[in-house]
Amino acid sequence: MESDPRFELMAPVNLSLVCFRLRRSGASEAELARLNAELLERVNAGGRVYLTHTALKGRYAIRMAIGQRTTTERHVREAWELLTTHAASL
């Protein structure tokens, strides 16, 4: 995620929780919140992964928890693929 300029980490990654958002140059916080809410809705609508959201310092962030004992790298890569595919269509 750190190598994709479309995304930004919103907090240090501790253990299994990653908080991030899609960014857009020149967008207001309200526009970014709407953009990321739409991204989250599209990803979750597919039923393959389920992500949540939070607010960090008043900014909308998507949360991905990677901690279930049967989660593998394949699952994380699948989630990333869904995120980047939907991000490209927004």
C-alpha cells in the first residue's frame, strides 16, 4: 500500500490493523470521506471481504483487520486487488 500513490496510511500499522484511505489531489475532507465511503461500499458489496471504517482525527479512514488465524497471504492480496480495482473505477 505504501508504494501506491493513490492510497495513504492513516496511522502506524500495529499488529494486524491497517487504517488507510484513497486520496485525491485537491479534494476536500468531505469529498475524500464520500470517495472512501463509496470505495468501502463497493468492496464490501462483493461479499468476498468485509472492511470497516473509522474516523482518525476527524478524517474518514478504511480499516482492514488481518488477524483471523486462517488468513493467508492470498487473502490479503485478494483484498488489495479488490481495493485497487474499485479505486481505479472511482
